[in-house]
Amino acid sequence: MAAKLIKGTEIREQILEEITAEVAEIKEKHGVVPGLVTILVGENPASISYVTLKIKTAHRVGFNEIQDSQSEDLSEEALLGLIDKYNNDDAINGILVQLPLPKHIDDKKVLNAIDPDKDVDGFHPVNVGRLMIGGDEVKFPPCTPAGIQEMIVRAGVETSGAEVVVVGRSNIVGKPIANMMLQKGPGANSTVTIVHTRTQDLAAHCKRADILIVAAGVPGLVKPEWIKPGSCVIDVGVNRVGEKISEKTGKKIAILSGDVDFDAAKEIAGYITPVPGGVGPMTITMLMKNTLKSLKFKLGIA
Ligand code: NAP
């Protein structure tokens, strides 16, 4: 294999250790720890397992974590009331509303009600604007793109002057990571192209990428011949392509695959992320980082 594997599982451990040490230091100096609340409405099994992992991670790094579970029939007004309560709670630095919400609740209205200074997911229009301006304006970069940038930087890949091609233009991955990579500053300064379903020659764009970030949700979309030899390939895609029995638990689990033909691509690229174990573990990690940052902004030590 030619490529160096960029393992999200390993980088996650480093970052969580850094966060744990910083939380302990702040606790000693200032007598406070970051407070994170997760609001879960209903009992969607995927949401429950995701929230459970967030809680476990928050406890591990020493946060005060509150899980606020509400029944499926909670009204929109009541949910907005809860958000208002946490917006005004001094012990809370980050507010997360787990999506999807039940159909009778307007997601946009709810997410926009979160105080932008506690919006650790980074999806509030104010934080999207701050990200676009860049530099010191940025408070909470959205977690998956922030994780991608962190992986590129920690792997030692040069971004300044690099041709970055992003496949996908979603608001949660494609657009923000493209914006982050073109900013003036460390870990960025790249020349960025975004491609999507209306792009005329996807292959030609991918072939000139020094850093290829693929977030399409289409298994095997990126062919090995589209990869520039020695380039860095970040595969964000998480696609269920089958089922198998887990050796650990004996239960049925999904077989996951990315958007890149990994086995062939790893022989051509210089760096590559696996799926699973690549970008996936970085999202919750960066959520912890944003929550810690929120407390640091409040204490004036960020
Ligand atoms: P999304 O909202 O469905 O957006 C997909 C984007 O890819 C769209 O912009 C779409 O173009 C483009 N696209 C789809 N098929 C394409 C094709 N054949 N050629 C060129 N462009 C194509 O998806 P998303 O939310 O960004 O997620 C993308 C993938 O990343 C998914 O597999 C998701 O599960 C995964 N993901 C992983 C993490 C994580 O690991 N932590 C987090 C978020 C997402 P159009 O705009 O033209 O339709």
C-alpha cells in the first residue's frame, strides 16, 4: 500500500486527551467545567445511539452533560421554551438539538432559536456568516468540516497553494469545508473547486486535486484513475452497502463503505482516510472542542 492512512480513531484519542487536560486546568483555575445540553425529542433509534455516544464522550472529557429527553408529542412552542431556558442558563455553554425532529416541528425555527454563542454545531446563520468572514470572526466551525481540516493538518499535508477539490455542496459538509480551505490562514490558503451533480467533467476536476474531499453519499463514485498520485484523499461518505454479523456482539451490523474505491485508491494516493474509522469519529470530537471553546470565550481565555 502506497498511501499513509489518516485514522480518525487515533486523532480522536489525541484531541480528547488534549481537551481533558484543558478542562482539568480550567476547573482548577476558574472553578467551572463546560456544560453541554442535548435535547432529544422522541425515540428515533439512530438518534438515541448517537446521543448516547455524545454523552459518553462528554463525560470522558469532564464536561457537565445534561440529556434532556422529551416525548415525541412535545409541541414546537414547548421546545422553543426549553431552548430559551438553556440560552439563559449560565452553566450551559453548548446547546444541541438532535435531528431529525418530529414532523410537526419546524427544524429551522428551532435551530435559529439557539443563542449563536451556544450553537456548538455551528449551523446558526450567524455562525455560518462568521465562518464565511473567517479569521478571528469564526467561533464554532461546523463539526464534520472542522474534523476534516484537523485531520489534514495533523497528517502534515501542505494546504497552502494546494488544489483542493470538494465533491458535494451540502450545507453541513461540502460548502463549509470548501469555505474553510480557501480562508487566509494556517491549514487553509488553498485554491478550491466545488463539484456536484451538474458539474460537466467530474473526473477532470478530481484528477488535478492535491487534496480531494469527497462528500457525495454515493458508494464508489470516485474511481482510482481520478486520483492524482501522491494526493490526499478524504472520504466523508458513509454508505450502508450490506449487513454482517458482528464478531464482538453476534448481532447484525451494517457494512459501511465510503464514496471512494478505497482498495484501489490507497495504492495511488499519498494519504487516505478509511471508512469506517476515518472522518466519522471526528464529528463528536470537534463538538467537544467547540463546547470547550464556548466556555473559553465566556471566560475571556479563548
Ligand atoms: P447531501 O446533503 O446528500 O449532499 C451530497 C452532495 O453530493 C450534493 O451536493 C450532491 O450534488 C453531490 N453529489 C451526489 N451525487 C453526486 C454525483 N454522482 N456526482 C457529483 N456530485 C454528487 O450529503 P451530505 O449530508 O453532505 O453527506 C455526504 C456524505 O457524507 C454522506 O454519505 C453522509 O452520510 C456522509 N457524512 C458523514 C459524516 C461523518 O462521517 N461524520 C458527517 C456528515 C455526512 P447536488 O447538490 O447537485 O445534488
